[in-house]
Amino acid sequence: MPEVQTILRRMRQNPKGVRFSDLCKVCDSYFGEARQRGSSHRIYGTPWRSDPRVNIQNDRGLAKAYQVKQVLRAIERLEEEHGSQR
């Protein structure tokens, strides 16, 4: 999915300017459907029980920068443990 890779590149360059909908696309691609979709939160399952967690929050259309960084760490861990799949 080139779109997901483009979003990932932008996330790495500027974690503060990521749209929530774009972060959802990346998380759906790497972690599957969110196991919980609250009003402003989405929680994704991971193969591990500890950090980094994948819990993201919609903040007026944008993702919170610290959560973008957590997602990036989770993707790195996933790729280390299961090989680069994207």
C-alpha cells in the first residue's frame, strides 16, 4: 500500500502534524481492525502485552504526537519480531 508508506514517512518526519484518519489507516494496516472503537479512542491489539501500546485518540481531527511516536515504536517492534511485511 503506497499510501500507508507515504503516511508513515510523514509521521516520522513530523509526528505533530498527523491526521487521526491517516493514523487509523496505518494502524489498521499493521495491527488489523481496532478491538475497541470508543467515541474518540481506538485500541489495537498487538502480539505483546507490554509497551509500546497502540491506543490512539482523536484530538479535533489530529492524532496526539506522543501516540504517533508510540505507534511508530510498535511498528518497529513488530517488524523486528516478525520481519518487514509492508
